[in-house]
Amino acid sequence: MGAIKGKNIVVGVCGGIAAYKTASLVRLFVKAGADVQVIMTPSAKEFITPLTMSTLSRHAVITEFFTANTGEWHSHVDLGLWADAFVVAPATACTIGKMVTGVADNMLVTSYMSTRGKVFVAPAMDLDMMSHPATQQNISVLKDRGVTVIEPREGELASALIGKGRMEEPEGIFEAVERFFSIDKDLDGKKMLITVGPTYEKIDPVRFIGNYSTGKMGCCLADEAVERGAEVTLVAGPMTALPKNDGIKIVKVESAIEMLAACESVWKDCDAAIMAAAVADYRPENCALEKIKREENGIQEIKLVKNPDIAATLGHTKNKGQLLCGFALETNNEREHGTMKLKRKNLDMIVVNSLQDEGAGFGVDTNIVTIIHSDGREIKYPKKSKREVAKDVIDELFECKK
Ligand code: CTP
């Protein structure tokens, strides 16, 4: 709660049925000690009354450029400068479009364009509008500009259709804003490389050797690092997981060889690297140029050759002060294998987890890890969410060479 106290927050409300939930959001901000100014678009007033919002926010709601009966002028510039955060909830397709193109025909958009503080957008709309290329493209432009888009949820929509488009609950929006204010930017100025996901090693144009890695742990690491101010390059194997934050440079690769090349091109400028990818140890010696056919004897055997060890390559070219962290997912003798890898790859730290532990490994949202430092220090952690594990890993990595 502490992080919100004393902050100036503009809540921009657009005309959508989710506007009724924004009343609870305003209440949450006020209860947490924020000074809240609500701006409503003209159509938002059709969904919820300004009286509700002004009572909850303890300030008269602004909907027009000036108050008709007194002629009082509302300065969007002053509001923009005042706001530490500008939260648009619900954000309709129309307002998102206006924010992107600068159609400043109401107080909400003019104030947004004058805001120097952090901007959050919580979209809410029908599922077809949400998935429409126009909306998706606009959302991606906002993200590129540093706006945090709080993704809508899947569920039953006002149209009775079921799909993605329900505004995130007020508690979720509150948490996103609170997280922004509470994060210590202790990695400001640090450049980090993180590898993530599996690698695919081609057998022929339609087949590969891969593994079950989903990339969740690596994405959590990237999110944690970037939120703490680091500049992150995520070298990602083929996977569906994506980090939540914008501003992470993602380099997509497929094979271990490609992953190595991408890592080597950035490593020398990095302060630290975390190797969270599940790299295939071997690849087929040859990739068939055409699909291998069953009738022509098919695949009887595949000759494999060793892939480069990316972590070890970085470890053995490490400069003084560069930090290198590896992961080891083991099925047995975790500690012993982890320590051997730490030495062999010249790592500063290794994060060991076991496939035998329930709640650790591929696909799950939790992990149970032990961190081993190169000086022998060892810390065992209980089961935590992958995001919490990411925090522990980064805390330990940067602390270990302080
Ligand atoms: N790693 C890597 N390149 C490889 C293999 C592994 O960068 N070719 C990294 C992983 O990202 C991880 C660490 O090395 O951070 C340990 O990976 P793991 O697969 O457990 O180690 P291996 O050396 O491949 O050992 P083994 O498969 O025999 O357990």
C-alpha cells in the first residue's frame, strides 16, 4: 500500500460498461493515500455518473474543457504535469485510437498528451473489437511508446459473447500501478542478457529435436530485470511465453548455433547474463533438404553432433566484473551436478532445481530452487512463484560481486 501514498493519479474513464468497476478502482487508490483526479469522456457519463466518481475521488470530475456555468477553464497541461500516473480504465477502442493518433478532442486525450508521468491503459471491449488488427496495432504502438497495457481478461462480455475483452479487475489494475511505484530501480544502467526457451535442432524441413521448455522462468527474469531498470536483451528460442513488459529487446532464434551467435554479439557489452534456456546438447549432423519420406526407408537413425555450450563459451570469455548465472534442471544428485556445472562453465552462480519436486520444472508457474554461488555459499528456497524466484535470482546475482 505504501507505494501509492501521496501519489497524484489521474483516472481517465471512457464510455464502456466496465466504467462501473472504475468506481472501485478510484476507491482503492484513495484508500491507499493517493490524490485522485477523475476525467470522464462525454460518453463515460452515460455509463456512470460524475457524482459517483467525484464522491469517491473527493474532487469534482472533469469532463469538459471548461465548466459551462462559470467559464472555469480546465488546464490539461496542469493536469498532465500534476499526474505521477495516468490510468485509462476502461480504455475503449475509440480512445485507444485517439491516443495513438493524437485526436485530442476531449479532456482525456489532451491530458494524456500532456502527461509526463507513467501511463497505464486497461482496455475493455467486445472480443472482435479487441482482436481487430486496428486495435491490436494501436495497442502495440502504445506499448512501443512506453505505455503499460494491462491486458483484458477472457470471460463473458457485455455482448454475452465469451472471449478476451473484459477489463482487468480493479484490484489487478491497482496492483500494476502499485508495482510500478514500489519497484526500486537498483539495476539502472545495467545491461543484461537472458537466454530463454528451448532450441529446435532441425532434422528436415518439418521435423526437429526439441524439449518441453516453455520459457516462463526466463520471461519472469526479463520482467524483473527490466522493471528494476536494467536494459535487457532476451535471446529467445521458439516458445509461446512472452515477457509482460515492453522495452525488452527480444532476439528470436531457433537452434543452439543461432542462440550462441546472438549471445556472443551482445555479451561483451553486458554486465550480466542469465542462461535460462534449455539448450539442446546435440543436433543432427545433417539437416535433410527435403522432407524425409517413410516409403523411402524413412529415418532409421539420426547421427548427432555436439552443440556448443553457450554458457561455457560466455564463462570462458568473461571479463572482470561480468556476472554469469546458469540454471540446472536435474532429476537426481542436484547439488553435485549443479556444482560441477558451475565450475565447468565458469559461472558465478547456478540456480538448481529438481524435476522430482512437485511445483518445479517445465510449464508450471512455480519453482523450488537452490542457489549455489561460486564461493560455495548455498541458499535453499521454498516453493515460490517463478516471478518471486526471478527476484531472488537477480538479488543474489548482483549481490554476489558487490
Ligand atoms: N547451457 C548452454 N548451452 C548448452 C547447454 C547448456 O548455455 N549447450 C546452459 C543452460 O542454459 C543452463 C546451463 O548451461 O544455464 C546448464 O544447462 P544443462 O542442460 O543442465 O547443462 P549441460 O551442460 O547440458 O549438462 P547435462 O545436459 O549433461 O545435464
